[in-house]
Amino acid sequence: MFPLMLTFPEWFVDRYLPDLSVTCEWHCEWQKQIQDVKAGDDNNSRAKRGGRASIFETLLDSDLPPFDKSVDLLVEDAQTMVGAGSITTSFPFTLGTYYILSDASVLEKLTKELETALPSTESKPLSLVKLEKLPYLGAIRLEILRISYGVSHRLQRVCPNQAIQYYDYTLPPGTPISMSTPLIHDNPAIFPEPRTFKPERWLPLETTGAQLQKYLVAFSRGSRQYLGMNLGSAEILMGIAGVFRRFGRRMEIVDTIKERDALRSSIVFRPLQPCPRPPLSP
């Protein structure tokens, strides 16, 4: 649908799809940057950046086939990178802020831990290494990742050349295999009261937390897991610590309805009728 929306006239987007307007502006800007790099007259050239190559320059200088260097495909790559580097962190941070402020006990425990670790807000912010050693902050990070899901839809994996044995079932080669994150993160057998924000479920981090983390798949798992998982986790730790140490006791929830704004991430679309599945040979 997105390529279709980009064909709409600019006046139509500005009037009827204002949320899409900024994205359309980005696409036009990225397209111009790529064309300038290809033409060799980029105003923000590598020389102005101290010799550092931009992402577009790196891709265009690589040995990728010509199709992968097309303007349209590079614009799509830019959209993926911007999305992966923004909403993937901002949404968990936003949702976590809501849940922390919704529970006075959680807010109190977090602020006390941060005040003990950093007595003065005028001091230099704590390093990531020190933040990672704060147990309650670490538990909050894990609970934020659990309750915000990451990608909630199924991420299929396919073994093309050989059958996979799963208990008494044999999955033929080429069978898509997947499980959506909510089925794990909202499993009450693993996480009791799954829609309740409970950082305490991860404590102590060295024992209980370590055992539960094998069920945390917010960044997916295996060879296709999110490359920026460590960066994303660091951003959540530093963001929560910085905001709540300085403003935590002065913040309050405004114009927010849990069912409308916080629980929407738990919506999982499913067909009205079960999808037919290929027969499994025992």
C-alpha cells in the first residue's frame, strides 16, 4: 500500500493524510540525495564529513548488483533503516513510561534506585556499564521489552532442503514455520498475569531473570535476530534512567486511556475461520 500512497498528489496527502506527509517529504529528500551521489555533485559530500562515507555512498560503492543500487530500492532501504532506528525504541520507551507512571510502587522503587546511584541531577550521567548493574532498572528494561513485543506479527523461517522433525511430526522441506511474539510474551504459564506490568517477575536478575530471558523474543532469535538489539537495550536503559532521575516525581499521565493507547499493542489480527493447514506426516 505504501508505494500506492506515494503516488497521491502532494495536496491530497497534506489535506487527508497528514501523518504520511512527513514520510513523503523524507522519500523525496532521500531520492534527491541518492541521485546527487550517483551524479557526483552531492552537496553533503564525503569530503565535508571528514572522509566518512554515508550509507548511500557505501552501498553505491559496493559490489552489489545494479538492481540493488537502483534509486527506488535504496529509498526503500532508507525507510527501513529510519524505521528500525526510531519507532523500535520510541514505542517501547513510550509504553514503558506509561506503565511506570501508572504504578506508584514501580515509580517509587525506580526513582529511589536512581537517586541512590546518582544523588545529584547536576552530576555527570551514569555510564551504560553502571546502569546495567542497577537491578530494578534492568528488570524494568526486560519488562518493557516483554510487554511492547517488538514485531508482533509472525516472522517465518523456511528450511528449503530437508525435513524437520518436531516431536511426532515431520515438517516437509519448504514448510514455513513461525510463532508470533504475543503467543510467548503473553503466555500465562511463562509470565503469570502477562498484561500486568511487573518488573519484579525478573528479579533476581542473576537467577529468575536469566531463566526467563530465554522466553524473551522481542528482538527475535537465531540468525535473523535484530542486529541492533544491544543498541536498542542501551537506549531504553539510558532513556528511562535519564528521564526518571530528573523528572520522575514531577511527571504525570495526561489524556491517556489504557485500553486505547497502551493495550493496542496487544491486538493480534486473526482470520474469522481457521486457516487450512497442510497435513503433517507423523
